[in-house]
Amino acid sequence: MHGSRSHLPATGDADALLRLVAACRAPAHLASLRAAHARLLLLLHPSHPSAAPARVKLIQAYAACSALPAAHAVLDSLCSPDHGAATTTICFNVLIRALTAASLHRDALRIFASMRPRGPACFPDHYTYPLALKSCAASKDLLLGLQIHSAVARLGLDANRYVAHSAISMYARCGFPEDAYRVFDGMQNRDVVSWNAMISGFARAGLFERAVDVFKQFVVLPCSIPDAGTMASILLAMGNAKAEDIILVGKAFNEMRLKELISWNAMLAIYANNEYHVNAVELFLRMEKDGVEPDSMTLATVLPPCGELSAFSVGKRIHEIIKRKGMLPNLLLENALTDMYASCGCLKDAREVFDSMSARDVISWTSIISAYGKHGHGREAVDLFEKMLGQGLEPDSIAFVAVLSACSHAGLLDVGKHYFDSMTCRYNITPKAEHYTCMVDLLGRAGCISEAYDFIMMMSIEPNERVWGALLQACRIHSNMDIGLVAADSLFRLVPEQTGYYVLLSNMYARAGRWADVTSVRSVMANKGIKKSPGASIVELGDRVHTFHIGDRCHPQSEMIYQKLDELLGRIRGIGYNPEVEATLHDVEEEDKEGHLSVHSEKLAIAFLLINTSPGTPIRVTMNLRTCGDCHLAAKLISTITSREIILKDTNRIHHIVQGACSCGDYW
DNA sequence: ATATCGGCGG
């Protein structure tokens, strides 16, 4: 496509000119389009049978070239009586469609309103109303939406399913889901789009359970065929879903004969948003096997689960796919890659992605800051935060969480205090529970327990369990019984069923040698029927994820793993390993403390990877609890005797261990 | 010659 007139077809060939018009899809084609337009005017008399379709094509083409005024001008030229009213309406529809597609909803509604004065012959029709209602929905204009919907009813067009579907969406998006449901309920025969509209309507109005109910009603219908729209609609309602619902949606997805990319992406997102990380990664592998071409949404969705699982090799392969497909630069993907690498403990790769970016937003900076923070490199995190400020970017609430937690991981007490003050005073950000948790953790672990307690007392919001949990943790480290008991009381009041805190408390007693109290906490747990959440470690080997539990003997290689572990523990005893009996984070039986420590899931996972990977390969382990002191020490010594990097990610941070030294500097 | 529902980060 070129702008020069010499490339235009010879005069007289209207069809070729129309094909040329239809091929103009970008601003660069505008000159060609104008030239073709001029020729067509000369060639086609308004009464010519091709004149009307030509107008429609011209409006579409101008809109596609982002020349909306020109598109509008074509419409304005339609004043001659040679044009039928039908043509005029179609041209209006096409222009309005172009405006809604460009999210110019106010303009769309203005053009819509200007139809009537055109004369009694030019009515909006069943094509126009859905577009108008969509614009009402997008601009949350319930009043206009109601007017339009009642006009539609007066005209008897409300039986049209397109109209009904856009009305459902309009009412729901304007915050009136029950009115949306009335439209849905009154429909004579519903199709899949009707159901999708109602599902997403309830979801968008925040009525997640209603949305899931409608989904369930739909899939049990004898001849219902859910489609990509169904999957995309239900996704929003599955933020914090019940296991049975996730299984149900997964079943519907599996039964879909034709799986469009959006369906795959939605299913991935449902798994990812519900911490079904393994399912998400496995689904992605299935996509690869089935030859489904991923798009940037697919990859941006599956990268966080890769990070969560420390599935470095899959994550790295996704990075290769992104590069091969020429998807970069793309902020969403680059930010996701930074996070994924950081979460896998590959700070260097995370930094490389970050450095290679051609544009960075606050989220990019937050990602790299929290990457350094989680690895215990507080100074670097703080430097990056300052650099971000230097670039004129305004930190938001989450950016402050990143820098404050970096300070707390590294024990940068004064810097953390400074940022907390600057957040509230300079940036007028109201601290949330996360910020308070960082500060209590920072103060508490630095030994300022009573200051941390005072901090909680001065909070402007009700302290939640994480805030008290941070204080209890600090009290355990510094053996502060008095405040520790206050924290424990508050915790048991807030979340009596949360097991981790009982363990923390019993640990605190254990550290102080108060074994009677340890026993009484345990009996409270036993009386309440509380079961500790089992410690589990996961590792990636090839494309498979392996899970280990404490004392696990289910793994096919179990025999070898225990042999290896025995050998390792024997060797590190010789260089200073002495099981930390007091730090019995996950054990149950007191009499067998050392035995239990030696089979903590992270140790099994490390032994498993040592057996199955070649010398020099880094060992990556992700666990669902905080790593205990004993395992931390063992991992450091094992890294020494085997000359392996060990990257241990727990729920709180990342321990990057090289030759016996951990990035956390043993402050954790 | 034209339309309805639908995915979103740190």
C-alpha cells in the first residue's frame, strides 16, 4: 500500500478501488484511502448500486486508519435523497461501531443521539441499540441506559437477543444485577451468549456466588455448549474459588470440543489465581504438547505460577518463546519475567530483564526492588527505590510494601522508619496492614519489641493476624515472653484455627525451655482438633514438579533419598552441624526431635535433587512454611561440601546459599 | 454492507 496516485487502479475499476479501500487499515494508508475516496466520488453516482456499500466501506476504512473525523464526514455527505434511509442507518451503525471499538463511548452516544433529528426516516435499529447500550455500560450511564432500554421495548425490539444481551451487561455494569437478571429471566430462548452475559454480569457486580450458580445451571442443561466467552466470564468470579467449583470449571473446559486460546488462558488464570500452581504449569505443558500457540496473555499468566514453584526451566523456556515470537518489548511480560526470575532465586536474570527494558513503570521497579528485598539485599533495594524516585516516578502503596519489606529483611531500621514517614507524610498514602506488618517485623526483629508493640497500639486500623504474627515471631527470636503472650492471645482471638501460630508459640516456649507450656499448647491444639498444616517442599526436575512432605516415604526414589540424606548429615556433622533441637518448627513427637528434624521436607528435597542433577546444577527448593534454623544451617553446610548453590524459598523470603554463605546474612 | 457476552500485573 502506497500513498502515490500512480499505484491506484485505472479509472473505471470501482471494484478494485473498493478492494483498495478495504485494505486501508492503518494511519499510514490514509493518503491512499483519500485518493481512492476521491476517485470513487467521481466514479459512482449516488444512485449507483455500489454507492451505498462504498460509503460503508469508506467509513470503516477511515475509522481503521484512526481518521474518525473523516469517517464522520462521509456520514455527513449522506444528505442527498438518493440515499435510502436504510443506508443512512447502516452508516450510522458502522460509525458508532467504530467509536465503541475505540472506546470513545461518549462520542458514540453523541452520534447515536444525533440520529433522530436526521428525519423521521432515519431510526436507530436493532443493530444500533446494542451498541448504544454497550456505551452506556462502559460509561456507567444507567439513566441513559434505562431510557434506551425502554425505547427499545416500545419499539418491540427487546425480544432481539443482541439487544437483550447488551441490556443485561448494561444493568450489571451499572450496578443493578437484579435488573440484569430480570432481562435474562424474561428471555424466551437463551443461547450461550445469554448465559455468558448473565455470568459475567453477576461477576462484574461482585456477586461471585450467583455467577457460579448461573454457570452451574448452564452446564447441566442437556445441550449446553460452553465456549470461550463462558470461560472468560466465569474467570472473574473465580478469584477465591472453592475447590469443587474449580474442578467443575476444569471439567467444562476439558469437555469443550473446540478450545479457543481464550479458554486456555482463562483456565490457566483460574488455576493461577487460586494457587493451583502445579495445575497451571501442567496445563501450559499440555498446550505445548497439543500444539496450541500461546499469546502474550498465556505467557503472562503462566509465569507467576512458574515463579511460585521455582520452575526455572519452564520459566526460562517461556522467556525463549517470548524472544522467539518477537513479543518484546512488552511491559506486562517483562514485569512478569522479572518476577519469575526473582521468585526462582535468579536475581541476576531478573536484573538482566529489568536492565534490558526500554520502558519501565512503577510495577517494573516494584518487581526488581522486591526481588532484591526477598534475597536480603536491602541496600540495593533501597538504592533502586531512590533511583525510581529520581526518574520522577511516584511510588504507590505496593512500591512502599516492597521497600519496607526489603528494609525489614535486611534489618535497615532507620531507613525503614524514614520510608514509612515519607509514605504517610510526603506521599499521603494511608498505611495498610501490609505496611504495618513490615514495620512491626522490622522493629521487632531488630530487638525493639516494645517499640513494635507501641506501634501496633498506635495503628489507625485494626491490627490483623499478620501484624500480630510478626510481633510473635520477633518475641520468639528475642525470647520476650510477656509481649509474646499478648501477641499470642490476640492471635488466638482473631484466628483460633490458624495452626502456624500455635507452632510459633510452642516454639517460643521451647526456646525458653518452658517444656510444660509447650505441652499445654499442644494439648490445646489437640483439644480443638487442630491439625498442623503439613510442611511441604516442592522441586522442579525437568518438566515435572515433585512434592515432599515431612518424613515422606511415598516417593519412588525414597530409599536412595534417605541414604543420600544420611550420608550428607554424617558428613556435615564433621564440620559443625549439630541438630537444633529447640527449633522444632514442624515436629509432633518431642521424644524424637532430632529424628524429625532430619526428615524435614526441605532436606528430602535437597537430597532428591542432589541425586538427580549433575554436579554444579543449582538446587532450587520451594516450601510452604518458613524454613527452620536447623534446615538453614544444614543447607549452608551441604552447599559447602557439594559445591552446589542452594536456593531455598520459603513463605517469607529467598535464601540464596553459595559455599556456606546465605544471602540473608543469617538475619531472618 | 452492520450488532450481543468475554481474559488484566507488582
